[in-house]
Amino acid sequence: MSPKQEVGYAEAMAELEEILDELEGDHLDVDVLAERVRRASELLTTCRDRIARAQGDVDKIVADLEDFDAGTGTGTDDDSGDEEPDVDD
């Protein structure tokens, strides 16, 4: 048996749309109905996992940027070195 290929978010959403169209029709056999609902459940889990993973990635990137910003003095305090040096006469 080959390993199950993971589908992308867009592919999962497209397949969910197809399943929804099938479920809205009157011609779906009850045996097929159970299989399509099972597949829809798998696809929803995939989509939720992808969204959670993307949210985690975004949160990490934002935290890294905030840490970088705080560590280098490039945050809200402008420390660009534009001040004139003190000169004693």
C-alpha cells in the first residue's frame, strides 16, 4: 500500500465543494453518501490543520520580528544616530 498523499488546502477546498454539490443533489446513493461524508470530514481536518499550521508560522515570524526589533533598537524609539555629538568648547 502506498503512503497517503497529503492534499493542499486549495485542493481540499475544491474537493469539498464537489462533495457539497453531490450532497445537495437527490441522486446520491446511500452507500456513496457515507463515503463522501467520511471524505469531507478528512478534508475538513486537513484544512483546519493547514490553517493552524499557517497561524503558528505567522505567530512565530511576528514574534521573531518583534524580538529583532527590540534587540536592535529599531523599535518605536528612533535611535538612528542623527543627533549631533556634544562638543566642549
